[in-house]
Amino acid sequence: MKAELKGTGVALATPMNKDYSIDYPSLGQLLDHIVVGNADYIVVQGTTGESPVISWSEKLDILQFVLDHLKGSKPVVFGLGGNNTFDLIEKSKDLSSFELTAILSASPYYNKPSQEGIYRHYSMLADAFPHPIILYNVPSRTASNVEAGTTIRLGSHENIIAMKEASGDLKQCKEIADNRPMDLMLLSGDDALAHDIINLGGEGVISVIGNILPRAFTEMVNATLNGATASAITMNEDLKKAYALLSEEGNPSSLKAGLEVIGIGKRTVKPPLFDASDELVAKWKAYFNDHSS
């Protein structure tokens, strides 16, 4: 299990048609692009996949499509997080027949639970979910931080296998890396910090830029994991402009602008998100012109 989640996981975007239906041909094209780029595994219906605005039945259809398309060539993780503990447990029953490596579950948003509330929430999920859990800490979206002590405590549960850390707090990441149970993996949830978190002891990243630049980003991650310090630093520096473009108009709007430029789907995102601007598309075009060699 640990080996399957080491390296680069890609938080898969969900291409959409203009009427907001799922663009399955482009989704297949995107999967092929990621596989050819040698990413290690696929994460379906995380935030990058616009999970808050996609119905449960659509999510299951997307998951089935991905599994059928990949035919076992890559491990698959599915996103199932939220702020209603019992609803998540009920939904997880629908996943029991799917061949999944793990379930990625974001910490409860809006409710702003205490650390004890977060601990009990994840403990209940871990007891009930049919697949192992990757914790996901992203306080910029949830309005509450999963503190290092809570992550370390949760890591003792046999069905909790990793933490995707997107707090942006490297001190917190180091505390987790230094004090976690042996079997708990530390994964970066931020492309721009993946290099740093791996150097602190992390085992990899769940990436957004991996949708667009799977080969370049995976090579940087592998170089970092393998201790090729000079090469990894050079590759990471070369990717910083792409990291910046991804954050210009939010995720996944900025991501889909880049995907449109490389010919994978449209920049359409579902409300309340809004499609990326022509100006950002022009910046992506300039980026790829500069990196065409």
C-alpha cells in the first residue's frame, strides 16, 4: 500500500462540456496524458475534480470510467470528504465493490470542529470505510487546521495510512514527519512545497500541475526522493512559473485554462466557479512557447 502511494499522485481534473455535462472523451485523453507522463497514481474527485458541485451519481460514473479506462495500469484513490460524518459513512458503502487503493478525505469544512471533533470524525470514518484513508488537511478551504498532534494520534489507526498536508506550514509538516507512527505517510498537498516536504521526510505529493506537466513534475519528485539534490532543485525552479500560473485565478479554473492550451478539454468550470480569463490563457500559451524546446 505504501509503495503505491509513494511519488506523484495526480488530482484529476473533470473536463466539462459547455452545458456542464462531463466531457468523457477529454477525460480519457487527460488520463492518457497523465499515464504517458509516468505519474504514479490517480486521485479521482478531489477538490481539483470539482467534487463540491458534482452529484454523487456523477462521481460514481466518473470513478467507473476512470477504472475502466486505466484497466489496472495505475492505482486509483477516490475523494470522499465533507462535514457530515454519518453521510460520508453511508456513501462509503457504495464504494465497497470498487478496486481502490485508498479514499482521500478532506477535514470537515465550515463546522470548524475542535481537534477532538476532528479526531472523532476521522476515527469513525476509519472504522467504517471499506478502504484505507488518506487524511487531508487544507485549512485555506476548511477554515480549520488539523494540528500535527491530531495527525500523529490518528496515524495509529490501522485504516489511516497517510496525511495529505496542504497547510503550507513546513514547521507543522516537520513535526508530523519526525513524530508520526512508522506506517503513516506524509504527502504534500501543494505542488510548490512538494520539494521541501519530501526533503523533510515526506514520501510524495498529490499534485495539480501533474494534470498539465506530468512528466516534468514526476521527474522532479523522483529526483528529490532519490536524493539527486542539484537536479531536483533545478527542475523545481523551472516549474515555479507553472506553479504561479495555477494560483492566478484559483483551482481548478487556472488548471483548466492550461489544459485547454495543450488541447485537453475546455476551460469550462461549474458555478459557482467561473471560467478562466483570456489573459490567463494567453499567459499559459506564452509559458508553453517558452518551454517548447
